[in-house]
Amino acid sequence: MPRWLPRAMVLGLALYACFQLGSWVFHQLVGLLINILIAFFLALAIEPAVGRMAARGMRRGLATFLVFFVVFVAGAGFVVLLGSMLAGQIVDMVEDFPQYLDSVIRWINSTFHTELSRVEVQDSLLRSDWLRKYVQNSASGVLDISATVLGGLFKLLTIFLFSFYFAADGPRLRRALCSVLPPTKQTEVLRAWEIAVDKTGGYLYSRGLMALVSGIAHYILLEILGVPYAPALAVWVGLVSQFIPTIGTYLAGALPMLIAFTVNPWYALWVLGFVVIYQQFENYMLQPKLTSKTVDIHPAVAFGSVVAGTALLGAVGALIAIPAVATLQAFLGAYVKRYAVTDDPRVHGHRWRGGGQALTRLRGVLRKRRPAEGAEPGADGGQDDSQDGGPGSDDRP
């Protein structure tokens, strides 16, 4: 056995063990790393507001606390208002459920010529096996729901603490990061940090403006239709449709449609049509104008980034995909060398005329050189001789 083989085997086994240990540690800490990533982007989003207050003489810790306090009050007020609205609507729907059931039974009896009654339907529902199983599973799943709620609160607290530290100690964090880099690299890191702050803040700013416009538009519609809780529903539509990518529009429109259905079933169709029409207006007219100065990303790139972020990190990846891609695009645009584009019609989407002219000339030459079908060689030769000036001038094959 060669002398180096035992050492190589031991080294290989040690590397494999280190890889397995690192993989296990990464999988155990992936939840914490995702929370830190969310906290970092949240700190980048509030960095402009904290920086403005700190520039006026306020301490960064106090400025960060005030920003988070305003966000927390606004979010808690929205949740309380929406919860009270949902509770009231659920109570009204439960009280009016017999009327809805009677109308449905009358429609079924008149359409299918049946003789159903509400008492029979209620008894069959109450005595059904699936309802008993559902109640049993719900009773046994109370502990699981409580554990999920507590875990969600712990994650929110973790994100809040890390984002607070990132925003309050932002300059100290940048100094610590630059202290281990040479001066040339320090400039690039600080520039990348500034680009990330601008793009993340610009993304939230543009989304906030679109949420405001969307909320006002849907509020006007709901007020015209006489749907209750129109302000809360408008805020719900504005926030959910803008800050939940891809499926946020459908989630946002489902709740107003449900509430409008309790008033009048036709109102639900009106709300659905307005949501679809407004979505087209937002995608093709409003969003390009608002995001052109803040997050200038092609719609295909934005959609692909959301899909990729969802595949990698789920809902978290969908939320941070667009600002992350905008930051990367701006950073590459600042450092990638670009050249002047040649003045070619194909660059502007026009057809190149030179190719068509060359093809026409080639067809003309081929037609001249092709012998006429059905003509005698002697006749052709005599015509060519008379035209070209002699028998020696004919060079056709």
C-alpha cells in the first residue's frame, strides 16, 4: 500500500464528515437564516426614513423605534378593523343562513322538480359522518393551531429584533464590514449597499402608491354598490393585491366579492368585473409609470424572479425577489461595461433590405441562365447568335 493512501482516505473521510455536519447545521438553521434575510430587507426599506431623522440630530435607535412604532400601530389598527368587520359579517351570514338555504332549495325544486325541505337538509347535514369527523379533527387540532400561532409570533419577534439592530446599528455594521476589506473593495461594498437601500425603498414606495390608488378605486366602487365596511375592504384590496405577488389580486378580490354577495349576488359579479378591468389598467398603464423611476424591471424579468423566489424560499422569496433582482440589475449596470449599438435596421425591429435585394438579383440571374422549357436547341442557338453577335458568344451550357 502506498504511504499516501491512508492519509488520503482519512482526509477524504474527514471532508465528508465536515460536509455532512455543515449540511445538518444549515438545515437546522435555515429558518433563522430566512428570518435574518427578511429582517435585512426590512431594515433596508426603513433605512431612508431612519437616515432622514438621524440627519436632523435624532439618535438612530430612537428614530428606528419611532418608525417601527408607526408601522406597528398602523398594522394593528388594520388587523383590528378587519377582524371586527369579518366577525360582524360572519355573525350576519350565520343569522341569514336559513334564508340563503331556503332560496337555494326553492331554486333546486323549481329547476329540477324535486321536493326538498330545509328540515331534511339540516338533519342530513347534522347527522353526516364527515361533519362529526370534522368536529373531532378540529377539537384535536386546537393544540396544533396554538403551537403554529406561537411559532409565528416568535418568528415575528425575531424578525423585528434583527431588523431593529440592522437599522439602528447600520453605520456600525458597515464600518465592521469595511474594516476587513481593502480600500478599493470598501467603495464597491458601500455603493452596493446604497443601491440596495434605494431599490428596496423605491420598491416599497411604488407599491405603497399603487396600493393607495387601488384602495381608492375599489372604495369608490364599494360605496356606489352600498357594500358595508367599504373602507376596510378597500385597504384590504390595496395592501394584499400589491404586497402579495402573483396571487395577491385574486386573494384581495375574494373578500369583497363575498361581502357583496351577502348584499346582492349581482354585486359580486360587478366586483369581479371591476377587479379584472382594474388589474389590466394597473399592469399596462399605472405600474410602468410608477416603477420606471424606482424599480425599472422588465415585466418578464419581474415575473421570472417571483417564480424563482417562490421556488427557492416560498412566500418569503416571492416578497423579496423583485427588490433583490432590482438591486442586482442596478449593481451590474454600474459595473458592466457597455458599448454603442451599431446603426442597423434589425436593431430597431425593421427588416434588412440588403438581403432582399441580393435575393432578387440572384433570382434574376438564375432565370436568365435557365433554358426555356420545350424550345429547340437550334432555335435557341440561332436567337442567341443573332442577339449576341456570333456563334462564339453563346456560353450557356
